[in-house]
Amino acid sequence: MRKGFTKLLSVLLVVGMVLSLTACGTEETQTGSSYDVVVVGAGGAGLCAAIEAKVHGAENVLLIEKMPFAGGNTLLSWAELACAGNWLQIEQGIEDSNEQFAKEMWEGGGKVARKEMVDIVVNNALDAALWLRDEIGVVYQDYLVHEGGHSVPRAVEPVDLGPGMIYPLLDKAEELGVEILYDTKAEELLVNDEGRVIGVQATNQEGEEVTFFAEKGVVLATGGFGANVEMRQKYNTRWETLDESVQTTNSPAATGDGIVMAEKIGAQLENMEHIQLYPFNNPMTGVFYGIEAPSWSGEGIVYVNQDGKRFVNEVGMRDERAEGILAQGGVAYAIYNQEVADRLNLEEIYADEYAQCLADGVFYKADTLEEIAEYFDINAENLVETMEKYNEYMKAGHDPEFGRKTSMVPMEEGPWFILKGVVSVHHTMGGVMIDTEARVINTEGEIIEGLYAAGEVTGSVHGNNRVGTCAISDIVVFGRIAGKNAAQGI
């Protein structure tokens, strides 16, 4: 089962401190030198790109990261990777196909993404998962994740979540001889007279300007701009506001650096206005709950408003759930019972998170619905009626009010668990335009020679809404493509 946030974050802090102390380059590197390939950003996409560049012929690969540790948003994620036809689906007799997966990913993004990009992710996702498992050493859970937008469970998840993916990738990169510099922030892409990207100008931890030349190519893997309030406000056209009052699930490093640098040299941006809100997060931190696990597990969960009424399909698409919560004044409550918690072993796995959330006043557990309603000043009479209707729908296998079709699990007996939740900025679908070979395209529709990109820095894959668990599929597939092509000059 999933590990708690406390363990994940404590590991993150320790590793960050260790890597900060050990990260250093040669004197030659600090004063500027040449490499075959330079990768900017040591998250999941960047690490995949660096590894594949090395494997496919780049003798000298440099990976620079502005934070004092590797990982980016991938480290903070569950690292769930959607892939059709995977080994767990086969074991469990779940029928699936790339065609069905591609249809759901494309339609989930409002049919706004370029379909050929969606197809590349989907058709290479299983190979990406097998590569992570068999070549990189990622260890996966023995269950599947079923996120909203998918008709069947199809995402595999590392035993240790984000760290369980990032640390094996980091080990492999170091084993292959990839040079990694932390506390090194890329500031500008260097372009020659022919318009080819030939390197990166950066600032190191001493505040000194350093230059890294790339003989074969530069790969941008700097992530999105979910933590950049100014950029969110600049491009937002959908939500009432994305100012500082709206928190984010993202790493503080997700500030759009690569997008800005690429735009300055003529890169075409696309889908910048499409910014995803994660629907249900801890009001104290802005980060999604581990203890809201029933929302992804195929178990039972109910969302209610202050009046004690359901208002949305609780396992629907993220944007639909976020819109629903915002329509309730921006606050909602998630409810499940002891039977669900026991089946998922939540109280053991998330003991620390439960304790912290209880102390913060955003979680409560009681024997009756009336008690949990009283704790959050919810209309108790309506809540009891809501749960009666919910159970009626779940038993019948038909939800006439909100169209729920999966996780049809009745919940009739207490004790009851209740969480308070708000929306947070989670993913920015927009970024630089790339082609099917991960090459960056300029405003004239031409390839910018020597520049590649992968992951959330790109805007070509997810359309107007990213379907849950497809981000890791994207970053691994296109990270690998970008690294290989940069090394081979494709």
C-alpha cells in the first residue's frame, strides 16, 4: 500500500541535504566547458533523458538542476504510470487496449492535444513501465490505480511512490557517468548565428555565471509553472483567480523557467491557458491527502458541501470535480467509512497524517454521521439523506444524479471518516511546442536545431486537462525520446 506523506517528505529533506553537500563539478566545469548533451532539470523527464542520451552514444552528458536535490514534481508525486496491457492487468484479467487508452486520454483533454502526440505516449507507455522496472530497477506495487477519466484500472505505482522512481533513475544516471550539478540555475539558451542552440548559460550556487556548451543538443526538462503566481495569472482564462490565495501541489521549483527561456529564442508556446486544479487538498498545505485514498482506489467515497449534499461525480475528471468544489464556495468534504479504511489499511499506513490532520482540524472520525456533521457544521439531516440515496444508487449500480460509473461501493455503517478539502493548482498543460521527435518548434513552424524538450515544460500532449496518471507516462516516454534524439542528432 501507499506510504504516508511524513515518510516521503522526511526522506526528501534528508536526501536533499546530502545531495546538496555532495554536488560539485570539476574546476573545468565551473568555468565553462563542452558536453555532447546538456539536460536542464533533474526531475523524472530530465533523468530519463540523461540516461538515454548516455546509452545512445553521448559520451559526456551534463544534467543541471537549480534545486539542491533531484526529483522535481516527480519526487513529490505518487509516480503512477498509466499503461494498457500491463502485467497486473493481465494477472487480473482486465481487458484493455492502446486504442481505448488513447481515446480516453485525448477526450479527457478536450480533444485539444495533438492526437499524434497522445498516440506516441500511449503506444510507448507499457515499454516505459517495463524499462523502469527491468532496466532501471523501479519496484512496483501489486495493485493497479484507477484514476478518474480511465474506464479501467491501468496505472502501475512504485512501492515507494515518487522516491521509488526517482532514486533508481538517479542511481542509474550516476552509474552511467552522467555528471550532475545541483544548485545550478539555467538562465539563458545560447544560440549561434545559424539559429542552432549550442548551450546553456547558468548561475551556480556561488552566484557565478557559468556556461555549458552542448555539441549535440540541449534537452529542456524544467517542468511547468504551477508555483509561479505571476505566470498563472498571466495565462489563466478559465478560473476566477489563480492568485496567491490558490495554493499549489507543486514543487517550489515549478516556475516556468524553461518556457521563458525557450520563448525568448522564438519557441512556439501552446495551450498555456490550460491550468489544472487538483480537486481535493489539505487546506493547511495545499497538497493532496494520502488519506483521501478511496478516491483513486476503486473504493467508496462521497463529496458533500456545507449543506450535506452531493454535488459532483467523486471519481470523475479532475477539472469537473474542481469546478464542482469551486461552485460550493471552494470548500468541500470527503466521507468514507471504517470498512473502506480497513480494506485499504489506511489507519496503519497513514497514522502520522491522520494525527497531524486531526490536530490541524481538517480531519475527524466519529461513530455516526450526525457527529461528523456537527464537527464541521454540516447540515446533518441532509447528510443522512444523502448517504441513504448514495447507498441506494451504489447497490443499483446506477447513479442518476451525477453519473458515477466506477467505484460503486455502498457505505452503510460507521465509524465515519471526514476530510475538509480545497482546490490547488496541480498541472500546467501548456508549454513549448514539440514534434513527435521531442524537437522544439519555433513560431514559424520550424524545428529549432539542437533543442529538445520533455515533460511538463511542453504543451503538446495533454490538451486542456491532464487525465490522472498520464503525466508519468508522458515524462518517461518523451524524456527517453528527447535524450536519444539529442545524442544522435535526430
